[in-house]
Amino acid sequence: MGIKYLLGLELQRDAAKARELFATAAATGYVHAQSALALFYSLGFGVDDLDIAMSTLYHSFATMSGGVLSDMALGYQYYRSQRYD
């Protein structure tokens, strides 16, 4: 359902509602929802502002549950932090 709100498929596009639905699914441990929620925070999509700390937190949750894309995202965040310090 979150995807439908996010992309506006059959429903009115609503990023905040999509984020809410992904957050509910992420709280149950659904790894894809945790990765998606991390992306919402890293892009500031459906949230008030960018929040890299929350993005890192949800990527970490997803990585601990076997989320390969979140593992790569964490590696990239680390790489950028080392490169631009």
C-alpha cells in the first residue's frame, strides 16, 4: 500500500502517508520497508527534513536483517564521510 501512495498508483500521491505505512511495516521487522524508510530520511521525502542519523539507523536495522542494499548504502555513507572529512 505504501508503494501505491508513494507512486500515486490507484491512489492520490502522498509521500507522508507512504512514509507512515513504511514505518509501520519497518516496525514489524520487514527489511524492505526498513530500507525504504532509510531512503525517505536520506532524501527528505515524506519527512520534514533530511535526517542522515535516522537514515543510518534504518539502514542498520535492515542490514542486521540481511538487507544487502542497505549494507551497500551504509558502506557508501561511510566512504563519503571518510572522503570529505
